[in-house]
Amino acid sequence: ELGVALLLFSLGLELSFRELARVRTVALVGATVQIIVTIALGFALGRALGWAWRPALWFGALISLSSTMVALKTIQAQGRLGTLSSRVMLLMIVLPELSAPAGGLAKVGVAALRAAVLLGVIVLFATRVVPRLMAFVARWNSRELFFLSTFALALGIGYLTWLFGLSLAVGAFVAGLVVNESEYAHQALSD
């Protein structure tokens, strides 16, 4: 989980909130369709193998999340991480975090509201606090201190999102977006 969190943190460093905002409508519709179709195909395969409905549904959900990560890694390997398709793919990572069907529609709505509040606070933090914090740390001219601060920021925001019911990996991705709002994003990515 820590490795996935750091991978998503580095991907978040390569994008900004402004780039993701341009594709939100396409991503929301596309992600919903991709998740539903992939879960349905995995469910059908599980049932064809003779599994009960519950394990088949979990199998479909697992394939849905895994296929998103595989496609994202392929886009990164091809050097097209900044394209429209990759931005849509990155937003698709966030949506499954809100899809816990066990609690019903009300639980998903509460989770979405908590996530929206948390992301709003993080965006405010990203634009007001992080650039000043990164500049302060960079003035010390210590590569180790800068690395440690960046790492702590990534895992700290990841932990905060985990406390709000999202995953550590999604939090680390958002932390990458947050650090990208400062002028030290390239140094953080290289470190």
C-alpha cells in the first residue's frame, strides 16, 4: 500500500488541479461507465466459473480497480501522462473510493460529502500553506530535509484522507497535486 501511495504521489506531482478540472465531466461519465462495465464482466466471469454472487462481485470490483491502474501505468510508460486520456484515467482512480455498496446510497452520499469537504480543505491548504512551507524548507538548502518534508507531507495528507474514509493511496495522489501547486514540484519529483 505504501508503494502504491508513493507511485500515486509521484503521478500527482506531474499534474495540477487546473488540468484535472478541465476533464471532470468526461471523467465522471467515463469512469462510471468503465467501472460498471468492468465489474459486470468480472461478475459474469466469476459466475461462469461457478462462484457465488458475492465472490463474483468482489472479483469484478477487483478487476475494475486493477484495470485502471494497469492502464495508467501503460500511459505513463508511453510518455503520455499529460494527455487528456491520462487525466481522465487519473480521475477514475478517485471514483471507486466512494463506491462501497454495502451501506446503501445514504452511506455513499455521506462518503462523497466527507470527501468533498476534505478535498476542499486540501485545495485551500495547497494554495495557501504548501507553497510557503516548501519555500521555507527549501531555504535551508538541505536536500535531506526537503525530501523528508515532502515525504511527510505525502503520507500526512494520505493519512488524513484515510481518517476521512478514503484510501491512503488517493490521499497521496492528492498530496502530489498539492505539492505540484508550489514552485518546488520538480525538485520533489526528482527526489
